[in-house]
Amino acid sequence: MAARAAIHLRGNYDVGDLLGEGFGGFVYACKRYGDDNALAAKVCGQRPGAAEEMRAEAQLLRSLCHSSIMKVHDVFDDGKSVYFVMDRKQQDLLDGLENYFMRETANVNGLVHVVRQMAEAVKYLHSLSIVHRDIKPENFLTDEKLTDPQCHVVLADFGSACKTEQPLADQVGTMVYWAPEIYDKKYGLKVDVWALGICLHCMVNNAFPFVDEQEVRTKSIDLRGINRPCRDLISSLLAKVEEDRITMEDVLWHPWLTGQEDVISESDNSQDSSPGLAWKLFPDVSEWRLPSFSRPRKTRRIWPLAMASLITGVCVARMALRFCPCPGWDNAAPWKPSGIPASCLKPLRTGKSSGLVWRSHTARKVQRSSEGISL
């Protein structure tokens, strides 16, 4: 019985060298007869329960259809052994990151297209109420250099994935990627969000933010030297309280992934003490904060204040020239504008003094010769 699945596999595919092995089984290179497309065959191991786990993984993968999820082509199941054939990629994301950061000009902004595909894969699973529970760079596969904008990234290894109709308690996956609620044995979809935050932190810092349960629960992450939009996304992904953690749908709308980095407003503090989103498309008015001038503003924030001061100065100067008498005038004689026709001037008589009134469309000036006052 165990050989029957292998016979069916070798009857349809040319099986090649061993590509790798893991807890779930072995992976071999293969090609369909008469076709040059590179594929891979995953064979279950001999340990107890391996066939059941492989069968569940194969059934789950066959029910999924997304460009960022590993595609399964064939499944061979004889009851005791399970083999399935899937797409083959050149390397996993961990190997790609090692090659990427060996370059002197490595920049995390050059990995936005990679992180976006990772987020799209997890978001698709969560839309189906499926939690992966083993999100890590080794389980993302790629076939091109990470610097290539056409680099295709897919999520694989669904041995720990399952539906989440109620809170889960099993502690599975890789411990260094565990969220705080996994230690509490009561968790849901957002453990994948936390694990994705660990991946992103490793991509930008080349180090794990936490190493044990105590650090996961108490340690604050150090994000100095990282640009503000990326820092905000990592903080949102690694919120310690599950309810405060960002959802995968909001991750895909984050300004760092959409390219709209100006949506995130600069705060006075370089570290945001409260995790969560620092951006909202429609912010609540009650959450608006008055500007603080306790710290120097950046150059791009200074020009509105400088322009306002300049406009105010010009207006004050014009008002002074218009209403204040010039020191060179002879206040003893009535004021008479030059170049004004005599028909526009009309005598004005009052009980104390006499003067002339100039009437026009826009202004009126009265000069009282006895008091020397201009109105």
C-alpha cells in the first residue's frame, strides 16, 4: 500500500533529487513527462500521524486559489502515504534576504513589493477564517532576486494551518514567532499578524526583537534608524494586546505599502508610546491634537509661519502709510491731493473748522486744518 502512491507519482512525473526535508516530510524535484515546468513533490515522512497531517495539508491547499499561495497540481493518496505535487521555487525568503543584505546599498524600501505579497497571502487566508500559525521567512518561497519588482513570493508549508471557528489552544509553529496570546493558549487569526511583524522586524533590523516569553510580554522594540512609515507598520503589527493589533486588511492599506507615506503625520515624540495605527483615512475630530512648539519644527513646516508673518507685516505697513500723517506735510494747510479735478472736491463746513472732502469710489479723506487730524 505504501508503494502504490509512489508508483502513481513516478508514473506521471520524473522525480529527481532531494530538495529539502522538514518536520512534515521530504521534498523532491520533479517534472511532468512531456513538460519542462519545474515542479516539486512533497512526500510524507514515516512518523506516526504524518500521513494524516499531509492529507489535511493537501486538501487545504487544493481548496485555495491565490497568486501568493502555493499551488498544488496533483495529490496521490493510498490511505497510508500521501504525496502531492506543487510549484517549485528557486529559494526561500530567508536565503533571498541573506543575499539582499550582503549588498552595501541594501534598503528596506526596496522590499515593499515583497512585504505586500506576504501580506496579501495572509490576508487571503484570514478572509477564509484560516490561520497559518507558522508564518516565517523560511515558508515564503520566491523564484527571482528580491530586488526585481516582478519577484513572485508565495506562502507554503500549511502543515500547521487550520480553520478558526473558535479560540485555539495548541502551541504549534516556531516559538520565536509566537504572539503573547499563544503562551496564554487562547488565540485566533492575529497570531499571523504578530508573526508577520516579526518577519518585517528581522528584514529591517536583521535581528529578532524577542527571544523568550518574558521579552514578548514586557520588552519594547527598538526601531531607531527606521523610517517613520515602516516603523509605524511594525509597531502596529507587534501590538502586545490582541485587540489593539492591526488587521491584515488594514495592513494592505498602510501608507508604507501603498506608497502614500505622507498620510502619516509626524508626532513630537520619536517613539509612539501607544501601539496601533498612526494613520486614519477619516480621523475622529476628538483625536486631533493641537500643535506643540516645544521642539523645533522641520524646514518644510516652517514656511507657512514665515509666510503668515510676512503677509502680516505688509498689511501693517500699508495701514500705517494710509492713515498716519507724513512728517513732511504742512498740517497748517488743508490737504489737497494732486492731480484730482476740481469737480471732485467739495467744501466741508463744520462748527469748529473747515476743510475739503475728496469723494471717490474707494476712499474718503477729511483734513481739518484747525486740528491737523486726518481721518
